[in-house]
Amino acid sequence: MCNLGSPSTDPQSLLAAVLKSNENTSNPRLQKILDIGIRHLHAFALEADLTPAELEVGLDFLVQIGQASGPKKHEGILLADILGLATLVQLNDARNALEAGGTEPALIGPFWRDHQPERKNGECIATEDTPGPRLTVTGQVLSLDGTPLAGARVETWQASPKGLYENQDESQPRMNLRGRFTTDENGNFSFTSVRPAGYPVPVDGPCGELLAAQNRHTMRPAHLHFLVIAPGHKVLATQFFDADDPHAYDDVVFGAVGSLLRRFESDGDGGFKLDVQLRMEPGETRVPKCPIP
């Protein structure tokens, strides 16, 4: 019988053959990522003693992740979130900035929208009929050395007091509770809104089935999202969480970390206030892909 050079049936030889097939990958970074991924996938299958039937279930799950994604939801982002992968990658990428006093990053999440409305500083991002107590937000964007960053783009978005983003809720006007602001000469920005509520992550897809299989709760603590873009600085995606929320310390997507847990202080007039500093790391400005239009 002709010897075609097939790998032997032992796992080490098979792994070596698969890694060799990756040697001609043209992009060096892609080759490195694939090498590491192949090694870990083979080790995972061996450690788990994975069966063909279990592999089929896993592959079907990945297909369902793609099928569940669409204009209103990115199920792949949700999967990375509930497994803690997204938070891990962001914290690891920002480790140098964090050591220098930078703001902790947090998930962009699946609900950031492209073309959020441009608003003037001090403007309200909530329509007049949006229920809930008033929240006044003031902030400043700084470089790591404390230099105020004028002309920075600050995007914000949040869920309503019902725990729904406007694209999930037909009763809310389009782009409600969203805005894009530009910092002034001192790096300052401000807006008013309503106090957000915590909410469950979407459970109508395979990620919901996974959470149910793990017997996990589905709740995120109340929070506001921020995405900050300034020339000469890495894009900062973060969130500030209501420390009084019942799920402040067990966020289903593991995003409520460090100083991002804050108390929404009383403004003395029935509303609340929040003041934030957003410290950015110098570097290449790479704007992330928006998950939904």
C-alpha cells in the first residue's frame, strides 16, 4: 500500500501534523494565534475526553450562535461576555494603562449603535416622556498624564428604567437614551438622563440555553456605557455601574470591576448625579466595529 505520509493515530503525531499544516500561513500574527488555538483545542478535547456526539453538539451550538445574530443582537458578543472572555481580553489589553492610572475598560456589549445623535453638552438624552428619576452626568476626558483632551468624542448609551434599550423596546422613540458629545477646551462634557435599571441579558437564543444549563442568573447591574475616541489615544470603552444595584457584585457578564462601581449620589432635588473621569492611554486610535446599525 502506498504511504501517503498520514499522521499516526497517536494524539502527539496528529497535533504535529496539524501544526505543520499551519506553517505557511502568510500573516504571522494569524499563524501564531492559530498555533496557540490548535494546541489548546487538542488539549481541551483530550482533557475533556470529548466524544464525537459531544463535538457535534458543540459545533451545532456555534452554528446557532450565528443564526441568532441579526440587526438587533450579536449573539457572538453575548457569548464572549457571559464566558468572561470579553472582560479578560479588555483588561489584559489595558494592563499597562491600568498600572499608570487609566480608567478600567468594560464591555462595549451588543447594543452600541452606529450614528448615535450628536448632542450639545448639557443636553438631555431622554425624551420628555421617559419615566424615572433625573440623572445628571458630568465628566472629563484626560490623557494618562492628566492633560485634558479637548475635542474628544464621547458616546453614551443606556437602558431605560424598564431595563430595555430603545432598539429592544417599541414604546421608546428611536435613539432614545443615546448621545454623542464633544469635549470642550478643558476636556469636559455633560448631559442629563434618567437613572438606568438593571436588566437580564437576552435569553431567547443559545446563550440563554447555556445560562439555564449552568443554573446561572441572567442579570446585569444598572449602568451607563461610554465609548471615548480621541486622536493619538487608544479608544476607551467602559461602563459605570450603580453600586447599590442588587447584582452589582455578580454581573452575569463579569464586567463590573474596580472603580467602575459607583454610587449615584442624590442631587438634593429628587434626582441623582454622577461625575466621572475617563483617563485614556496614548496609542493608535482604532474605532471598533459597531455591532448594530
